[in-house]
Amino acid sequence: MTNSLRMRLLWWLLVPLALYVFVTGKAEYDNARRTADLVQDNQLISSARMIAGEVEWVDGFLRVDVPPAALEVFVSPYRDQVFYSVRVDDGRLLAGTPDFPPRPLQASDMPDHYDTELHGQPVRAVGLVRQMYDNGATRRVWVTVGKTVRSRDAMAQQLWQPQLVRQIAMIALAVALVCIGLTFELRPLMKVKEDVADRDPMQLEPIRVERLHTELRPIVEAINQCIARLGVQVAAQRRFIADAAHQLRTPLTLLGTQLQFARQQDGIHPALDEALAAMHRSNRSMVGLTNKLLLLAQAEAADNTQLAAETVDLVPLAMEVVEDLALLAQAREIDLGAELNGVAPVAGHRGLLQALIANLAENAIRYTGRGGHVTVAVNADSDTVTVSVLDDGPGIPAESRSRVFEPFFRASTDTDGTGLGLAIVREIADAHHGVIALKPGVGGKGVHIGVTFPRVVEELRAVI
């Protein structure tokens, strides 16, 4: 989770936004609280002044008649309680709640706001002093009005909560937009990932950077440089294999001729003749391996652009392969047959496609026992052409089927071979955009290998 680019960017966005919302939310709450305090304090001052205005001298004594309007200003749906007291400077209570705690009398006549507590409830109160004069006597009257803070707190919440909700909605919207934006903006990077993941191991073309963001291009360009260096190394390795195989072919051919000439001499010792025969068989194996290596190097280096420039009909090509392998099949007492009908045009290299069919057929002949059957078939439909080779030999074990196309892998060592035949088939098929299918033969006996190629549309239209 911590390694996710999306989550890291969200954290970089959320932390500052959360801090901003906390600071501004606290400031807005303080502003809402001050506004609610100001409204309640104004109500308290209005009530206190109204009550103070009703204090008067009656027969030398101070009296007060509290009007109902002085308390009606506090009416609210939150059931607040209102307390008031009117006291003379000598401590005598003229009206109100006896246990309502006033502030000590001050010299100033300015209203005094304060917070107190009564009957276990917090109360906001205001004290107001009025000077009363009569016959040269001056008395100070302290009018105190208080109210519980339920409506004040409710007003603060009503002022503050909408602001908080808007800010939280802003954070949620920002997160949603970031997630959506990242999903769209990361699509080019995901396409690069899919392009690399879907590539064949030997596909060394550079990755396109035209649609990538400026920040991502240096990364892809570095990958392309690595691909280019890898391509140089692979090309050098292929050239080495091809050159080595080509250089080995001439001396091996010459050695085979010399061994054959030596065996034809008169008076040769039987033991020496047997040794020369073994050397001759080994030389033939080396020649076959060299030829296979050359063909494998040619298949790996095949250029798709050049391959697509030639149209090849696989039906006559398969017939040539069957005719060339007829003697090998006859020597091994194999019934080699062909099922070839119509035309089967594909785009590709004639020599490589012929080598593909020949390797499939030769591989089947080598691994099918005496008296067996091998069939080469070419089938075409409107879109594809399939070359199939079917035999009734011992087959390939299930655990080995995924490896039979690897170079030098042999599912059985009972028959001579190089282990390169099916590897060559795979390389040629990949170069021609072919798809290989391997499955058991009829009734689960033998092997059925098919290679399907795209059919040339132009050729198909010409034939129709």
C-alpha cells in the first residue's frame, strides 16, 4: 500500500488539506462562538436596561416592577432558563432570584459580561449599574440578567457546521478528482506496462514514447537504451553462432568424405573399419547439428518486413517435403502420407516455411516406431492456413509438452536427434505470426502438431 503512487499522492494531498480544514475549522468555530455570544449579550443588555428603567422611588423606598417584555426577548425552542436580580448597593434584593450570584459592584457604570454557574448549569450573565437620586440621597442599583447557554451553543453549531460540511465535501471532491485524474493520466504508463508484458522475449523493438508525459519519457528512453544494448548483444551472439556453424560446415563435410574414402580401402582391419564407421556416424550428427544451428540462427534473425514481401503456397511446398523424406520414411518402414487440397497462400519466406514443414515431418518420422504412420496435412479456410503433422508413435509425456520447443531438449533419447527441430519450428512460426498447437493424436496415441498462419487475403480473392 505504501508503495502505491496513487496512495502516496493522495497522502501528499490529504495531509495539507486536513491541516487546512483543522485550522480554518477552528477559526470558523471561534467566529461562530463570538457571533452567538454577541447576539446573546445584546439580548441580555436589552433586558437589563429594560429592567433598570423600571426601578423608581416610591415613598422614599426603591421599588421595581419587572415588565414581561424584558424576559420575552429570551424565548427560544431550546428551553433556556432566565435568571435576574435587582439589588441595592446595601445588598437588599428588590426582585429576582435570591441565589443568583451577581458580580461585586464596580465604580464603572458600563455593562459587565461574565460567565457563571447556577443550579449546576452554565449561565451567561450581564451586570448593569443604575444611579438613583432622591432628596439628595444617591443609591446604586445593580441589575443582573443571566441565561443558560443552550440557544447560544445551538446558534454557534448552526453557524459552524455548514462551513465544516462544505470543507469536508471539498476534501472528498479533491480525493475523487485526484483518483479519477490519476486513473486517466496513468493510462499511458499502463499501456507501456502491457506493451512490455505482452512482448516476446526476443522482441527488441524500442518502446514508443510519443504519448507519454514529459516526466515519464526519460524512464522509457532509458529502457529503450537498455533494449538497444541488449539487441546488439543478441545480434552479436546470433552472428557468432551462424559464423561458427558456417565455418564448421566445410571441414565437417571434408572430414566425412575422408572417412568414407578410408573405409573403402582394401585390406582394412575390421576393428579399424568399425571405428571409422562410428566416426562417420558422429560426423554426420555433427553436420546435422551444424545445419540445424544455421537454420535456427536464420529463423531467429528473420525480418518480419522481408518475410511479408513474398507469398508462398504451402500445398506444393508440403508436397516437396513429403517427396524429399520418402526415402527416410521407407528406410524406417514408416507409412508417410499427405492430405493436400486446394491452395494455402501465406506471407513468408519460402525456405524457412519449407524447413518448418520438414522439421515437423522429420521429427515425427524419427520418433515413430517401425510400421507406424505419419501424415502431413495442409488445410485452409477464409482467414487461416494450418499445417499439421500427425503420427501414431509413442507420443510426448504431459510433463514434457511445455519444454519440447526449447533448444536441445529431447523428450526421448531412444532416437538420434539434435533437440533443435521443434525449436526451429517455433522460431519460424513466431517470425511468420503463426500459432503452434500440440495435442495427442487420434485416440490419445501419438502426437498431433499444427501451426496456423494468417492467410493472404489478396491471394484468396485472386483465386476466387
